[in-house]
Amino acid sequence: MKRLLPYLLSMLLLASCSAFDYHPYDVNISGATGINARNIALIEAACKDKDTLRVAFTGDTQGWMDDTRDMISDINKRGNVDFVVHGGDMTDFGLTKEFQWQRDIMQKLDVPYVVIIGNHDCLGTGVSSYEKIFGALNFSFIAARVKFVCLNTNSMEFDYSEPVPDFTFLETEEKSDSALFSRTVLCMHAGPYSDEFNNNVVNPFENEVLRFPGLLFCTMAHDHHFAEQELYKDGVKYFTSDCAKERRYTLFTITPSGYSYELITY
């Protein structure tokens, strides 16, 4: 009987395995995946021949799910937004379930959206979850001859083991598809001089950014409050999005002659 006891216990555990939940960092994704690539295809097709773009920028929706739902509802009601750029930090702890909860809220948008990775999204196995659900950490797309370059700038989360920001990616994007765009918007989570940015390269970063054709402006998140700054005194504005708790997002209108923006409170 004593010999049978371990066997019986093993069988009992196997039979009752459905009672155990997945570890919070388990990268077992259910629901939509590959979202950025799929939505980029929609954005590029819908905006190819437009001369005016209206783009909503937000970020740091982590934990504020009701406020995020209200933001989605407000954007949908407007009916004039072409797409949404989420500046990162969908999660607090990089939990797979957090990504899925926030993704399912964002999926209620009537327009396509893309998500940039934030520093909180890098915690635990967050990078793996992000890559499965959204895609590459660095990516770009072109809408109405404007290239949107979306960059991972969370250097501290990679302990300098990888090139963050990735200058090779930036150099490639400056020239890639050059016939298809004449202006640029650079989007990131943590901006230069922040606690997450690799501030050893703030000056080379400026030089690289200024090489992009027709650079309009740069967008950031991370700091949880709106800001309009000229970080380098070079004429380029860096706009920081509010967090969802503040119940505001930034709506940019890009025309052939330039751009304007308004803060939307919901």
C-alpha cells in the first residue's frame, strides 16, 4: 500500500490539474495576436490617398481600465479619428492577463490602433507577451506620406544588453521606402533625459532623429502628464501624453501645411 501511495497522489494531481491557474507571467496568449501588423495594413490602405490625418495619442493606461473604456467610447463618438497610437505601459507588472485585459478594451475601437512597448510592459515575461500580442519592439508605417517611426526606448529594462534605442533601426528607417514618405513623426515611450532613456546617447539620438525627412514632431508617454517641450532647442517639439487617470488624450491634425493639436478631456 505504501508503494502505491505516491502513484495514487500523482494520479490525483494529474486528474485535478484543471483546478490550477496559469502562473501570472505565463505567456499563454488567448485572443487576438499580431495586432500591430494587422492594423498597420488597415491604416496604410485607408490613409494612402488622404491629405489630412487625425491621430489620437495616448499612453499609460495601466490599471485604469474604466478610464480607458471611456476614452475608447469618446474616440468612437468623434467619428473623425483615423487611427490611435498607444505610447506604452498598458500594464503595471507585465502580466499576460494585464496585456489581454487592455488589448480587449482597445479592440473596442472603431479605428485601427498600434501599441508601443513601455517600461512596465517589459517586466517579467512582458516582452514575450508584447511580441506575441502586438509584434516587433521597433516598427514603422506610412499614412498619407507621413512615416510614423515607433521606437523602443526603455533602455533600463534591457540593462544595456541590447541596443536601446536601436540606431541601426533608425538609420534604416530614414532611407527605407523613401519614395513613399516626405515627412516623419517619431513615437516612443520614454523620451530623452528621462529615467528610462539611455542618456549616454541623448546627443547622438538628436542627430539621428534630425536626419529623418520633414520631421514634424515626436511623441512620448511615461511621465503621466501632458507636456509640450523642445528638448534640444532645435525646433522639434516633443509631446508627452497624459495617463488614462487624467482622462485626457491628444488629438493631432496633420495637413500638407503642418500640424495642430488639441487636448481632449472625456
